[in-house]
Amino acid sequence: MTRASFRPPRLAERLLGSALGSGEWSESILGDLHEEHSVRAARSRPRAAAWYWAHAVRLAARGMAARARAAASSASFVTPVPPPHPGDSLMRTLGLEMRHACRSILKRPAMSAIVVITLGLGLGANAAVFSMIDALVLRPFTMPDVDRITLLSFTRPDDIDRREALSPADFLDLKRQQPATFERLAAFEWWTANLVGKDEPENVQGFFVSADFFPALGVQPVMGRNFLPDEETQGRHRRVVIGHGLWQRRFASDPSIVGSAIEVDAAQYEVVGIAPPGFDFPMGAQIWAPLSFSVEAVANRRATYLTGIGRLSTGRTLEEAQAQMATTGERLARDHPDTSTGRELRVYTLGDGMMDIGLGPILSMWYASACFVLLIACANVASLLLARGAERQREMAVRLAIGASRGRVVRELLIESGILALAAVPAALAVAWFGLKMIVAYMPAKIARFVAGWHAMDVDLRLIGFTSALAILTALVFGLIPALQASRPRLSETLKEGGRSATAGGARLRLRRGLVIGEIALALPLLVAAALSVLTVHRFLNGPQGFNPDGVLTMRLLLPTARYPEGGDRARFASDVVDRLRAVPGVEAAAAINIMPASDSNSGRSIEIDGVPNPDPRNPPAVDYRTATPGLFAALQIPIRAGRGITDADREDTQPVAVVSESLARRHWPDADPLGQRIKFSTGPWMTVVGVSGDHIHGWFNRRNYPTLYRPFRQAPVAGMALIVRTTRAPATVAADARAAVRGVDPSQPVFELQPMRQTLRERTIGLQYVGAIMFVFGGLALLLAVIGVYGVMASMVTQRTHEIGVRMALGASRRDVLRLTVGHTGKLTAIGVAIGVTLSLLLGRLIEAGLLGVASSDARITAGLAAILVAAALVAGYVPALRAASIDPTVALRGD
């Protein structure tokens, strides 16, 4: 006898119905009691009847007592009592339905736990990426009224970097105009400062800033004052504001430091203020000094190295500021056509303007991948709920038969889905918290300080609210189809004893098969994306660089102008240090260069080719500019393809020469011998090309095999340089000797970023490594969820088709036939999903290429290999239920049905 035939005692049912009256609330109570009675009657009908009588009497008594109180109340007062508010009844109904949903969920703890864990993984991935977007894009800065702070950029439309886009003349022009939309205008310039004192010489990150810098940001020093306007004048500019952390660490929080002098870049600077705790704008700044311009700097409009910021006037909008600045930019272009034609003066929010050029595409790719994972999780949960709906057919049929509306059944099932989704929120937040901690911890501290908002990534109220809202939306996504399907059982077939709803079961199974196809179709693109990302990371870390980073130690230093004012002084320092380094035991080669490969900085110059007119004089060709001592190509093992490298004979009093890279030679002398050709910068002497070097990778994102020109260091000495040492020993063991070599020449000269070249490469590609690691996690989650989905559908199909399989085996089908039948279904579903997934992989591959600016490239072999792996995993997942199907005893199957 089925549960549907276990009816409650009729007399008790009528007693309770008359006591409760009619209405949705009464219907809900009767339905819940009917369902619980059926469950109990399956075990013991007498005990179930006694249980029902007890509850019927208790509820009837409560109902009659409530009516008596209502009647007494109406008789005691002349004023009639208003009817209950409709919302009261609705809230009571929802409360009852939520309690019923909780009981239903707790009756199936294993399935409920699987749903919560599955959703927790999908929601957790989305929560982690949302926290990154929130901290790095939406709220990277925490200054007061940050929405009023803007970034000004005077660039060409095709320029992707919005920072360092103003020349001193451009900035001074803007200030003289005093635009009404801005309350303050300020600018800043990168400064690498050498701090010397009683402690070890130290290099600290600093910025030269205009006097309005701190007021424009709404920041007031905790001690001392801001800069004064007249301190922007050279000769009065030796003032500094130091960061709160630097004040605590190096000066032991000594308040008397304000007003005292400290040595910076071999000159005495007066400390006029201490920045507030936590303030390190821009990009991890620890010290600030007034920005002052020489006459030569103001006259050179081509040198755009300033970043401009502005504070909007009260009541003014970004759109108004943009309109005013657009007019100003047009005027600058008319007044200075040689340098400003084609440039546009634009206004951005501070977050948009300061954001790294690669961050937006990468975060977009991560969030799209997280959404894919969540959709796969939703498909899995929907499949489980469809299977559960098949088990509850008779329950739903009974509820509909006693008068429950279809809408109410759908609502109750959606409430169950919502409760399950909300139950997954703590698990999702735990997954997000763990992921964010790993992401934050993996980033080297010296790089993290340059990423605004990096340490703000954490679980907070915004993330909790976002995850909860996403969980509710997810409940609608995965719960609606199973709820609609469960609310349409065939009553006549379901309620009859021993009946099977083949049609309904077949419809559910078709839906579940469709969901599995969708999971596989979504999983394959994520696997391809993960593989492309991981292989790209491996290629850039371990593949050809154009130079050999193994066995190389690097370090950076900056010679202060006050101590080394002339180029000859700098050249002698570099020569003396390189000689000392070459004398260190185990050192094979050593050299100095202004910018070493894979560093976080670059130097570019516009060039002219002798005898080759430039078709666009306003946009001359550019090269990466390097000035190096002899031995550079040997130290880095960069091959010389033709001619020679830099030698000791290339001195300041000899003919200016240059070594060019292969890419530069191919671009400008494709059909001629580059040796002997002449090349020059926009200002400076003609240089004769004496050698052609191999290309190398400077930056994985936008500096791969870029045209490069090398000059002898003695012909073009610079203050900032990197020292490169090739050694037969482990590079780290040479560090102390290398530092001693620098101190032997100048004891006050600090050395920074002293580390093996391999470590430099790892740090330089840290963004790419994050892409690979996070995409690998997303790909693994997609594969795991897809395999679980295949297993769930095949296991459900075996359970549903037990009778059919028994009949087949009774008629002579072998164990192998059953295995072939079951695994064959798995193969068909997987093949369809893979076919769709290959198409999606092509589309996602193009998205990845665009997101990583061409760093990663699609490969049909990768797609084919991962498709094969996905098919194999799915077949294994389907083989386990197939084994169970093949072991079915026909006699038991037929008797049980």
C-alpha cells in the first residue's frame, strides 16, 4: 500500500476542518498534518491515527478558544474590531511554509549537505572575485570625499596608460586657468629617494608633489603642516613630509623630528610634517617633497612625466569637469600644435585613472569564469532537486488532490530552494575568506604596496550582502524549473497504488540530461582557459627570455645628484663598482645598465633614422633606451647577431655609437645592412650602429621583443642604474660581497632590490601567475562539478530504470549489454556537451587573448586534449552507476516493482 492511500481518521479530519474554518492558513495546516500522517502510517497505522487525533483535538480546542475570545471581545466593546490585516495572514502562512520547508530539508540531510557544499563553492568563487573588484576597482582609495577626487590625463586616444600624461608646461597652463569646476589642482612625479642617517642607508619610495597635493586629497598631516606655495620654487624646495610608518620605523616616533633636518639624496631636507596613519598615496609612498621645475623642464612640452589630480568644487560633477577640460585641451592643441595635436584632455575618477592597465580585463575574465562555475553548480543543484521531485511525486499529488493550488506548491518549493541557498552563504563566505587570504599572502609585500586596496580584500558587510543577494538569485535559477516540474504530477497515475509516472519521470530525466550537457559545455571552456593561463605562466617563467636569467644576481641603486652632479662622476662610479664586482670570487661577468630586463620601469626615446624620412613627424618612431657598460651582453648572455657589442674603447671622447636589437634593425632597415647606419634621438648627436643584438622580453604584458637601442654608459651616463652579476656560485651567496663592493666605492650609497634574476622574473610576472593560479582553481572546480553532475544523473537513471533493466536481463541481456547501454548514455551526453563546449572554448579563448593583450594564444591541440580528458572523466563517472546496473538481480527488480 502506498503512502497516498493512508488517509487520516475521517472524524478527526472533519472535527479539525470545522474548528479551523476555511482559508489558506487552514489548508496549510491540514496539508502538513496529512503529509506527516502518511509518513507515520507507513510504519504503524494505529500510532499514526493516535498521533493525528491528539493533534486534531489540540488544534480544534485552540481554534474554538480563539473564536470564543473573539466573540467575547466583540460583545464587550461597542466599536467593532477591524478584521485582521491581510499581511498578518500572509506572514503566518509564510512562517508555516518556512517551517515545513526546514522539516523537509532536514529529512534528507545527505542531499541537503551536497546542495549546500556545491552552492558554497560556486557562491564562494563569485564572492572572492567580487571582493577583489570591490577593493581594487570600486573602492581602492579611502581618502575623505574620494568621489570628488579626479585624475587629469592629456593623452592620445590610443594611449592605454592614463598616468604620467602631463608635462610641466601643461600643468602650469591648467593652474593658470583656475577652472571653476575644480577646487584644487595638483600634480606628482615619481621619486626614488636615498635616505641616509644613523641607521643603514635606505632607499624609500617617494614622490615630488605640488603644494596643493595634500589639500586636493583632503589629507592633513597628524603633525606639522603641508607644503607652502613658495616651496615649489627651486632653492626653497628642500622640505619633506614623511609617512607615518617610516616615522615610526626609522625615527622611533620621535615628535622632535618635525622641524629637524634629515639627509635625503645627499642633501639636507627639513621635515615639515608627518602623514596620517595608513596614508601612502600614490603607490606606497613613504616620503613627499615639493615639486619644482627648472626653466628647461618648463620649456619641454614633450616630456610628459607628471600625473595630474583635481578636487571637484562643491556641487560640480565629473561630466561638467570633463566638458570644461575638453575645451581647455582643444585650446592647448591650437596653441601648441607641435606637441599637443591629437591629444585629448580627459577627466577620470581617481580609481579609474590610477588603475593598472591590465587589471580591468583580468578581473573581467575572472568574474566571467566565476559565473561559469556558479552556473555549473546551479545545474548540479537543479539536477538534484529534479531527482528529489521524482521521489516526492506522490506527496505533491496528495497535496494537489486535497486542494492545494499549483502556485502554492511552487512557492513552497522555491522557499526550500531559498533556504538551501541561504544556508550555503556561510560556506561561501568561508571559501571566499580562505581564497582571499591566500591571494593576499602570496603577493610579495614590496609589490603589494603599489596596488591600491590590496590589503582591503576581506569579508565585510558589503560582501555578506552581495553573497546573500546572489544566493537568493541563485535559488530562483536552480529552483524554478524543478518547482514547476514537481507541481505538475499526473494525479491519476501517481495516486493509484503501485503506479509509475513514466511520463513525468521521463520529462525530469530529459531535463537532467540537458543540465548535464550544459555543465559539460561550460566546463570545457573553463578548462581550456585554465590550461592556456597555466601554460602561458610556464612559458614566461621558464621559456626563452632572450637572455639567460640563471646564475645572475641583480641590484639597483640611484646616485644622488648632489654627490654626483656630472656625468663623468657617475661613469667613474659605475666603472669602479663593476671592477670591484668582477674581482669577487666566482663572478664571471658584471655590468651596469640604466634599466635591466624584466624590471618594473622603462625608458623610451623617439628616434630619427638618417636618410629615412618619418611619414608622421608628430608621431616619431620610439625605442626602448638603454645605456650600459662593457660586459652587459656577456653578463646577460644576450647574443650579438652582427658587428660587436659595447667595449672599453667606447668613451666620452670617441665617436658616438649604438647597438640595436634585431627587431629595431628589421623595422627600419629591412633590406639593408644596419651596420654603419646612423640613428639619433630627437635631441643629441648622430650615433653609428656598430652591432645588432638579440631581442629579449622586458615586460610580459607590453614589452616583448620591443625595438631597443643600447648606448655606451660612458657616452651617456645616468644616475639610476642596475648592476648585473653573472656568477658560478648561487646568486644569493654573492649578495653580501656585491653590497660590500658598492660600499667600497661609496659607503653612503644604499643598494635595493638585491636578489637573483629568477626572483625578479617571478615578481615581474606576479600578475600573470595570479591569472594562471585562479583560472586553474576555476577549471578544477568546473571539472569536479561536471563529473558530479554526470554521476548524479546516471545514478538516478539507473534507479529509475531498475524495472526496465530487470526485464532486459530476464529476457537474456548480459551484464556487458547493460554496461554498454548505461555507459553509452553517458557517452552521448558527454559528446553533445563537448561539441557545444568546443564552440564556447573558441569564443572564450579570444576573450582571454584580448584580456591578456595577446600574451596567451588559443591552441586547437590544447582544446582537443582537454576535451578528451573531460570525456574520460565523464565516462568514469558514468561507469560507477553502470556497474551497479549490471549487478541488478532481475528477480529482485521485478518483484520490487
